[in-house]
Amino acid sequence: MKKMKRLYSVFTGTGSYVPTKQIKNDYFHTYEFYDSTGEKLTTPNEEITRKFEEITTIAERRYAEDDQVTTDLALVASERALEAAGVEREELDYIIFAHNFGETKVDNVRMDVLPTLAARLKQKLGIANPSAVAYDVLYGCPGWIQAVIQADYYLRSGEAKKILVVGADVLSRVADPHDRDSMIYADGAGAAVMEARESDEPVGIMGHNSRSDALDYVNMLHMGYSYNPALAEKKDYYLKMNGRRLYQYALENVPKAIKAGLDKLQLHINQISKVLIHQANGKMDDAILSRLFKLYNMKDMPESIMPMTISWLGNSSVATVPTLLDLVTRRKMDGHDLKSGDNIVLASVGAGMNINSIVYRIP
């Protein structure tokens, strides 16, 4: 019996923008750090940064230049994705922009989301077509993956043929400079063009899984005043994190969420070539992968299964996974490439708390 063709969603072009400003850990040696009670830390900053790197594996990160805003980073990533896909921008049916903090500017930490970043990006791309619908997604660090999931529904239903999915954040400007956790955050942008493809064999997005655990974990990531009492008087909000509980939550729930997505497709972890996971904390990601394999009663993990950028790019929120996908796709990461027929997992965890994963088969 002849197989029926059906529509699948595939990435036809990827792009990313890694800011040029390199910020190494010694950059923070002149900072004044406080704890959550407003007490100034007496531990030498050299020791603080050394312990920080041990815990997170982050040695450096990238910051946007002062004259760049969030959509500037997104523009570069988007143009690279469109060029790689060979898609004319006027042909796009949707532009979906995942972010968390709006058009972050160097001189103002206030939220700026009107107009939407998707609308601003559409304007910067010079797209005149009114049928190219532009909107934003706010879903914490998993925002880009959730936007891809939305795009998948549009494409498989026939509602759209070509969609640009973008993730960009400038976290360096919303991080409290007096909070040690600020050293985790970075800036960046990633994008992908997705298109509908008819096939009688499964290809592209095979399936996905998402969850939100707001009842008990809604405040793991939130906005709050600076830990420096003098700066707190300004009443500006900065990104805050309950790092220990977040780590425990991710370790317990991310592996289960990924496995649930694989179970839906009756796939085993040994059928997965790569796991592209949100770059939040190097040791946390290693622990998540180890827990995932333990769910399959497996102790040994392939060394090449999880490419990592956290040590040199830091945590750029929604931009980490699309940037990682682009770098691997373009073979810019030693020891990592993607071959036709490979099954890969894209996964993320973040504010909400939210978790999601996608299983993708390389065309």
C-alpha cells in the first residue's frame, strides 16, 4: 500500500548573531556584590568569580554594543537565516519573535514592548506585505522553542508555508550589577526559517512536548529591586533568580519532559544523535543529560551528543538554542555536525516555570 504524503515542518535556513564584545570573568573584579538582604559581600571578587566558573562553567559571555538594541541583534540573525533558506522576505506568512525583556536599551531598563518586537523587526527587514503577520511570544527561556511549536501547527495545517522564528534578548541590561547571578547572563540572537514540506516519510518536526509548573515554581525567576540598597531606592526592576531551587526543579523535571516527548513518538534515547539544550549552566545541563540517560537505565552517554556554548557565550535566554542550532548546522562547532536522517532533541527550561522539547529529524 502506497504511503500517504503529509505536511511536515522543516528548518530550511538558520542564522545567529553573537555580539562581538567579549566579557571575561575578570571584568567583574571591580564590581561591588551584595546578598539578597542588602549586605555587602566581603569575599574577594577573584574568589567569587572562581567559584562561579566552577559552578556554571562560564568563563566569558557576550554583550551587545551600547548602540545596539534587541531587534538589531535579531535583524542580523534573521537576514542570515533568510539568506541560508533562499527565501524572499516578502514571502513570509508569519514572523514570530520570542523574547523576555522587550527592546532593551543601554540607558533605560524599563520594559519596552510597544510596538511588538516582531513588528519592529518586520519594519527593519523592510517587509511591506500586510499578510506577513508579526507577533511576540513571552515564555521565558523556552520562548523560541515554543514559537517553533506554534509555527509547526501553522505549517502542518496549511495555514502558512514560510515562517521566520526569532529569539533574541539583551540580558546584560536587565541584570542587577550588584547580584552575583548577573554574571550568568549574556546577549544574543538566533533565527530559523521554517517551511512546510510534503513527504511520505517523517521528516522535520516529529513531535513536541511542553509543560508549565506555575503553582509551586512561579517565582523561581522574577523581577525585583537591586541588592544594593542605594540602587534599590530608584525602584528599577532587575532580573532575579532562585538559583538553588531552579537547579533542583530543572534536574527533576527536564529529563522527564524530554523522555515524555520521546515516548509519544516511541523513540529511545539511543536513537537521538544530538541534544541541543538551553545553555543555562554547564554543570546543570550535564546533570540533566545524565538524569535523562538514567531514566533509560543507561550509565554511559555518547560524548558528542550534547554540544555546549555556555562556557564562552553565557546564557542569552531565548537565543541559546537557535544559536546552538545555527552553529552546529554551519559546522562551526568542532566535533559536531548533523546528517540526513539524524534525530535530534531541542529542549529548554525557564521562567514560569516552563519546559519544552522538540524531536526533529534532519531532512
